[in-house]
Amino acid sequence: MPSALSRRQPVGGVLPAAPGFYQPLPLSVLLTPSRSRWPLVLAWLLSLAACLWLGVVQLYGGWYGYSVSYGGLSFVISIYPPLTIATLWVLWFGYAWGASLAYLSTLLVGFLSGLPPDWALLFAFANPLGLLVMALVYQHVHVRYVPSSLASLLFFVTICFISAVSSATGSFIWSYSNKLSAMGAFAVWQGWWSGNFLQSITTCGPLLLLTPWLLRWRQQRWPQAAGKAPLQQRWALLVALTSLGGVLAFLWLSFLLADRSVMTMGGDSSGAWQQRALLYRDSAMSVYWVLSVLLLALVFLGYRFFMQRTLQLRLAAERVAYERDLALRRQGEAEVARNALHQLNLELAVRMSEVERLQAQLREQASRDPLTGLHNRRYLHQRLPQLLQRAQRSGQALCVVLIDLDHFKAVNDQHGHASGDAVLKMFAGLFTGLLQPEEIVARYGGEEFCLVLPQRTPGEVAALLRALQTAYSGSSLSCAGGELRGLSFSAGIAVLQGGQDSEDSLLQQADAALYQAKAAGRNGWRQYQPA
């Protein structure tokens, strides 16, 4: 019975990449021999040129350190345009594409600002670090990065804040290299994270609405399967620890830098203390508002984690139920097949038994004379060699007797062949009760019969023939020309003399003795006597 899970699974095809979900494009597409890679390379090179140019303009144009006052609060904001381009590349194409733009543009700014080469190389990792946090979260949490709904917007704001705080670590390298005071370090740090945070929300958010159009263009050139990126436990822990670490670092740095900034203020006048109080107030109010937004975002993030975990559990339960139903169905099919096989085996056994019975009947029919029901000459030639060999091995007696019905041709001529057949049947019935199981009586020819009598002496054979002659001569048979009486037969006896006798020699000896009995006047028998 198919479940909802089985109905959702694609059958025989690949689903296209889902729009708005993080689906990185591997750099290996640049190695494919296709013309579609050149527009992508050209777009990345143009984006790099724009990032480098905007980085230089930002540095020499003084687009950093803007002092903003709002609602009684004063804080510093720094604008860094290359970050917007790099963030869009990360979300649209993958981390490697956007992080390389952010690193190269930040490296150029570090060199032009006078940072030592080693510090500039380290300083350039600041923005890629924040973008790495964003990419990891969107890769392992199944939430759309396009802020087209309230849920996705709140999640996007949360990730932008954590990413901004993570990238603001570069401000400490800047402050240390430029030997800034605690007040200056506080201003740079606050301007860095607040500027990145606000810039990502106000610039990337609206531009991300172009995602469906761009992904259609990308899907036409580099089709990819839809990745659901299920939230694994280790990634959920990593996201939670990253969020918690970012919040704790933000709080600690806010109070630490504010405290050091206050400690560097000189003077004991009322104006100086008023400046200290305002600085504390600005720091506390900024923390308050940030924490308010962050608390709301984290509640939503926890809700998303809970809903996604619930969805995973439901999908797992549906999969288990589907596999259970599939196993039960297969078990039932196997049981039906086993029963059918058992039934077929029974039918086959019956058929085999029938075949064996028919074969036995055929063998029996092949070895029987159809008229008299006695064994035929073929059977005689099969059994006589076996009995002969056994008698020769054991040294026991063996006699072969050939019997010919006297004047049988006259019966056929005077009374018809039907009467002749009746005589043959009657004579065959006389052997009933006279022979032992091992002894053989076979119709040898037209009116000739052959007896194979193992373990009988010539005297016992003569007694058997005498009883048979008495029964045959005392029988009568009614036929159309009258009643047949006084029937007789002649017989020749051959006795096994030693190991030199064979089947043919015994039959020849019995035939010779039969000829002698007929020559002596019939109605009797003779035993073969060697010359």
C-alpha cells in the first residue's frame, strides 16, 4: 500500500533544482567542454572587476565610519559594496564563487591601506568567514534564502546578523595594524558588523527577488537534481553553537570595547562624565535593540528547527511504514508463491507417479503377449541370460523347455483362427498355480511356448509337464465345427550342463529335443542328450 512518502518520490526522473533553496554549482562545470561555461566565466570576471573597483572607491572615497544618530542612539556604519556582490554569488552559485570575490577584493583593500603583506593575507579572510557561516546554515537548514515571506525574511535577518558578527573579526586586525585606540577599535568593530548587517538586508534582500529568473537561466545550462539537504544533528549543533558563539562574542565585545573606550576618556568634569554616560547608554541601547531582533529571530530559528525535525521524523515514520507495508506485501507474495510452488510440486508428484505407472504399463505391455497375456519372446531374451548367469555362479540347476501344441495348424484349418486363438488362451491359463515366482513362461512363436525353470531337476520338470499334459488333454473347447477334445503337446527339455552353456545353446538343445519328441509321435517330451 503506497504511502504519502512513496507518492512524493520521483519515478524514473530527476526533479529540477528547487528555486530559492541553496544549491551550490560545483566549479567542475568550468572543465566541461561546453559553450555555456563562457557566460558564467565572463559574469564572474566582470563581478571581480566591479568588486575590485568598488573596494578602491570605498577606500579612497571614505565610505566607512559614517556616524548615524537615530532615536537618541549614535553609532557608526561602514559601507562595503563588494560584500553585496559576493553574497549574491554565494547564494546563487555557491560559496566558492562568492568567497573568492570577497577575498580578492578585501586583499586589495588591505594592501592599498598599508597593511603588511602577512596581515593583509589574514585580513582578507574576514568577509569569506562570514559568508561561510551563511553558506553552511543555508546548505543544511531547508529554508529559502529568498525573503519572499515573513518566515524566510526573519531567518535571512538572523543569518545576516550572525554572518556580520563573524566577519567583523577583521576589524581587530585592522585596529591592531593601524594601532588604533580602544575608542577607535570600538568604532571600527561597530561600524563593520552594523554596516555589513544593514547592507546585506537592504541591498541583497531586494536583489534576491531576481532569484527565480536567474535560476531558470542556470538550470537550462547546468541541470541539477533538487537537494532537500535534511538537517542532520551535527549540523544543527554547529548552527546552534555558531549562533550562540556569535551572540556571546557580540555581547562581550560590545561591553569590553565600550568599557575601554570610556576608560580612555580623560577629565573629571561634568561634561566628561556626561560623555561617558552617553557612550554607555548608546552601547547598551544598541545591544538592547540588537538582542530584541536577535531574540525574535532565534525564536523563529528554533521553531524552524523544530518543524524541520518534526518533518524529518514524519518522513522517517512514513518511510518505515512504507517499507513495512512493502515487506508485508512481499512476504504475502512469497507465501502465495510458496503455496503455489507446493501445489505445483504435489501436482508434479502426481504426474510423475502417473508417468511412472504408465511407463511400467508400457514396459509390461512391451514384455507381454497381447493374446495370451504371457511374457513374450523379447522378455524371454532379457531374463534368460540373467537367470543363466546366476545359475552358473551358484551351481544350481536350470532347465529350458520348448513346448509345441500338436496339430495346431489343423485346428486353424478346420475350425478357424478364432478357435486357434481360444486354444492358445486356454493353454496359457493352465500355467496358473503351476510355476514358482522365479520361473518364466513365454509365448515363443505361433503355437510354441518356452519355460525357464531354475532350481528344478529334470525329474521335477517331467512331473510338471505331466501335470500340464493331463490338464490340457482333459480340457475341451466348443467351437463352430464341433467340440475339441484330446488335445496334446510335445516338449523338448534342455538342462544346464556347466559354465560352457549359453542362452542360444540351451534354446538350440531344447529345440532339438522337441524335434525328437515330435519325431517319436508327439504327445510327449524328450530331454536333450549330448552326442
